[in-house]
Amino acid sequence: MSSKHVQLSGDCCLFNFAVRQPTNIDAYKCDWSNCQLPNCFCGTNAFLPGNIKVSEVPQMILLTFDDSVNEVNYEFYNNLLKNRKNPNNCPVTATFFVSHEWSDYSTIQNLYSQGHEMASHSISHGDGAKYSRKKWEEEILGQKEILKTLGGVQDDDIQGMRAPFLQPGGDNQFIMLQLSNFTYDSSLPVRRTDPPIWPYTLDYGIPHECNIPPCPKGHYPGLWEVPLVMWSDLNGGRCSMADACTTPTKSDDIYRMLMSNFEHHYHSNRSPFPMYYHYAWFTKNHNLEAFKAFIDTVLQLGDVYMVSVSQMIEWMKQPTPLSHIQQFAPWKCENQSRTACIKPQTCSYTLANGKKQIANTCQPSKPCNRKLCKLPNCFCYGRTVPGNISREQVPQMILLTFDDSVNDINWEFYQKLFNGKRKNPNGCPISATFYVSHEWTDYSKVQTLHSRGHEIASHSISHASGANFTVDRWWREIEGQRQIINELGLVPLEDIRGMRAPFLQPGGENQFAMLQASNFSYDATLTTSDPSVWPYTLDYAIRNRCQLEPCPELSYPGLWEIPLAIFTGSNGRGCSMADSCAYPITTDGVKKTFMKNFEKHYNGNRAPLGLYFHFAWFSTPHYQAGFLDFVNTVLALNDVYFVATWQAIEWMKHPTPLSEIASLPAWSCRQLRAHANGVCNKPKVCSFKFLRQDRFIHTCAKCPNHFPWLYNIH
């Protein structure tokens, strides 16, 4: 280490420092004549920005917090920061380096609305030492997009990043930052020098040794590095994050350590004083007590400002003496006015590691962008035929579904309808989707239906209205029923892809957050009055308003919605379920009602025709007869297919013209039974007492120990 003496003069005193330079300073060649503010600043601890007298330099405190922001720590942040003010009478500000998992984006928006800075700390919080440039983009730029989309943070306000574990990624990280137009990085620790180093731009590389490799070796003009200047604990130990120092157990000693490190900056060159933390440090009362006492003390000095990292960089770009600081625009209070999140909504998202997470946000989804929303994973709401296939080459799909329990009461009719003789034009038996509710269901028959190629989906355990359900209640109802179908009906979990809410009563964001978090493929609950609408994904805002509130308004990428298009009864009135419409009193009249609705689709854009029933409707003989006549009639056409809901989605993901329909794997006869566990011919009869009644479960699986219910599924 080499050293030289530097004098920094102030109004009232002269400071003499032995400037300890890092070991690789000789390799750092910054051209001061060309490196000029506002866009370039050499790494130094000997010169002040703008050559301002040290007594005219505001002592900036950079308070930062790493990792997730949520209900666990929000109250602490709010109480600590909200009522404390800088000498210009504006609230103090901090920088939050936000990681994705466990973050609540409504609280992030609220902190942002108070003027605090939000920066990227990655999605997965992984070790980036060996990340490729693309991986850095996914992690850091991806988290920036999430902060914008769910946290309501403006693009221009997300200027920086900090690497998890302070583990830099070498040039891959910094190339990504520059190409993505970030303003700064704050990941590189630097040894304690006297006086401390100022933040610098990377026009000429880094001016200090690399403490955690790999460090960048290239030059990145205009990209700022806000180094983690090391602290000293009371025993002389060093730490890059303030909460990593050996912390005393008494408040007075902690206060003394905080003040000692502060004075190392304040009584020297007044380079920004770093206070870099994780929330957990503040959970100890003596730490919090000392920290508050320290902050309240230094904020009374009149020349100490607690600012965000981006505000500090703005000051460095435009060095402004304390005597003119009231006119410094980036530090004025009006720049901290943003919209708070008063009524957050619940949504979910997928983490980089494939896990699902639920959070709150006030950010609604946006109108669908057809240039970005592309099959197989995204499809905009509307009448457009997938794949732009000509109408004559589009198979007219009929989605036949049955809601509620499957048991002896309806089994004879299902056997009659699905008798193996009614087949689609490709020679495979017609198939339907059964939205199965738990109570009164015979799971041996569910297994048999699945083994014969029908789709089994979740319709809840208790069959209650979910308008006010929490996310947890939706999970217990829908995911719980999926697990019961799997365990008692022996239907593989991956084959239970969708749901329909009882009474077609949606649950708003709580329902759809649960669906995405539980990895369901689709919902079939929302209604529309337009029979020409195709199924769509919920990546973007839906133009139609569902007829029952609460409706989802947020984005659920890749989650399909199968809208219940209005079916028209014989009296001209519409209904969402075919069995709730009016019908004539003759068999032929019933058939004509179905044919009229069919022709709207068949002669139109051939959007799937939904025929949605409860079994009770078929107990009227002429209804049943008219319906079966209709089925037999349309199956005589060579372009009409009765398919399960999941098969319709597969066709939409891979639009296939009729001339090539044999090449669509999802519609092959083998695929219908690919995961089936066989017909259940000899079920066990399991008996229970439940709600003071005798209950029986028929299954070819092992009898459960108790009658499965919401809070006692297994």
C-alpha cells in the first residue's frame, strides 16, 4: 500500500489525511482531463466533486435495505422513515434493493409513494458468480420488470442493482447493466481507507482491488459504482454490510460504533456514509434503540441528509454546496409525490425456480398486445381464429361439461350417452369434462370416467359460494378437491387441469391467484354475452366484464379462461348454463333449440360451443331425447368434435387444420387414456360419520382414515 498526504480545507478547519491507496491503483489510469462531471468521475478519496469546500458538502447517509419487502418488515420501515426529515424539511429517503420471493408489491408501492427508491436485487436471489449475461438479464432486468408491473414503480426510477451476497458476476453483470441502461451498481466492497473513497464511474474500470471475484475488467462509460465502503466494529473488525459487523449487546456501545463510523466520513472528506442492512438486524431491541438515537442525533446537525442512492448520484453529477441546497431540484419534496396502494389485490407469480408465490399489488393488467401475446402460451380475448386458419378448416369443437357429484343417480345416463358408439370423425369416442364436487361423489365412477377418456376437473369440496373466499379457502376448496380426486379416484394430478366455481361465482384475484399458484391450466367460470369469443389467456386485461363480481383485473400469465358464452333458449333469452334456459315441450323443439345455437358457431368463426349442464336437466324425458337427437345429428358431420376442455386448449395452443387433425397428439385415441388407471369394477365401500350423518366413499384406492373435508383432507 502506498500513501500520500492530502489537505482538504474547510471554513473553520484544515484536515490532514494519510491517503491509503488500494494495491492496484497503479493499474488504474483515469484521465481527469477527460473524465468530467456530470457523466464521469474518477475513483478517488482525495478530491471532492465540484471542488466544493468540505464544510459545504452535505454529509449524505445512504440507508439501504436488501431482500424482500412485505408485511413482516413494512411497519418497521414505515415507522422508522415516515416522520423523520432532512434539514430541507423533506422526508428522509432510503433505497430498497428488492428481491422477488416473498415480496408484497403493495407495500413496495407504498414505500415508493413516500419517495423511497426501489432497485433490483434479482428474482431468485442466487449466487451470480458464474451467471451468463443472459442469466443476469433474467435476474436483474426481470426483477425490474416485476417492480414496474406489480409495484407501480416507474421505469426511469429503477436505476440500480445490488448482487445477492455481494457476489459480482464480472463483466457479464456489467455488460448487462450498461446495455439495459441502468445508472449504477452497488455490489463491490472496498477496503476502509482514510479518507473513504467516493462513488465513481466505470469509464476507466475499478480503482481498487477486487475483494470478491469476479470483478469487472472492462470499462463501462457513465455507469456508476457505489462501492460498499467497509465499516469498522469496536474490535477493529471490518464488514461491508453494517449488519455484518460484530454488534455489541448494549445500546450505548452500538450507538458508539455507529457514531464512530459516521465520523470517519463526516470529519474527513464527507464521502457518502453507507448504512447497508437487512431487516433482521433491527428485530433486536437494543439495535433498533441505538439506531434511532443515532439517526435523530445526526439529523439535528443541519448538514446531514439521508438520501437515496439515486439522489446521491444526482448530487455528484451536479455538486451543490449546502448554502444552495434548498434550490437543488432532485432533493425537493415535490419529487417524492407518487400514488400509494390503498386497496391492494392479491395475485400470484412464478419464480425463476418454478415455485409459485402469492403477493399483493395495486397494478391492474393492461390491454392485450397482440404483437407480444403469441401462442402457444398467450392468446388475446376476442373473436380471432387461432392460427388464422380458414373457417372451413377449423374443427367445430363442442365442449360438453357436467357439474357436481358423480354417483348412482346419474351413472345410467352417462353410460347411455357415452356408450362407445358415439365417435368423433377421427374414430375416437366423444369426450366430456366433469367438474366434480366432493360430497356425494362415488370415486369409483370418477376413476371409470377418466379411464374411458373423459376429463375430470375440480368443482370444490363444499360447493359453497366463493365471492368472499380468501386465497387459503380457495386453495382448500379447489386444490383440496384435486387432491381428493387424485387419492380416491386415482386420477393423476397432472390430468386434473382445470376448475369451475360453484354457482359460477368467481372469487376475483383470490381465486385466480390460487389457480396460478397451484399450477392449474385453466378456469371455466366467467361468462360472456358474445358467442364468438374464443378461450383466452389472462396475461392481459379482459375486455369483457364477467357478470358476477368480483372479477379478476390482474395479470395471470399463461392461465387460460374458458368463457361461458351465452346460450339462447327457445324464448330468446340467454343463459350461461344450457340447463337454465327455456325449452319447448317437444323432443323436436328441444333439438331445434340446440341446433340453432350450434349453427351460430358453426356458420360463424367456429369458436367452441359450450354445452354446460347439471344432470338433473336430463331427468326430463323429452329434454334427454331431444339432446341425444342433436348429438347424433351433428356427429354425422365430418368437422364436428366433442372434446374435453383440455383438448380444446391443446388445439388452440397448436392450431391444426382439419386436413391435418390426425397429427394432433392431444386428440388421438391413445392420448385420451394415456394416464388412466383402469376401470374400477370392484370398489371398496368406506363408511364414516360426518356431520352426524352416515357417509360412504366408493373407491378402488385405500380407504381414508376419515371423511376428507376442507381442513382435514388427508
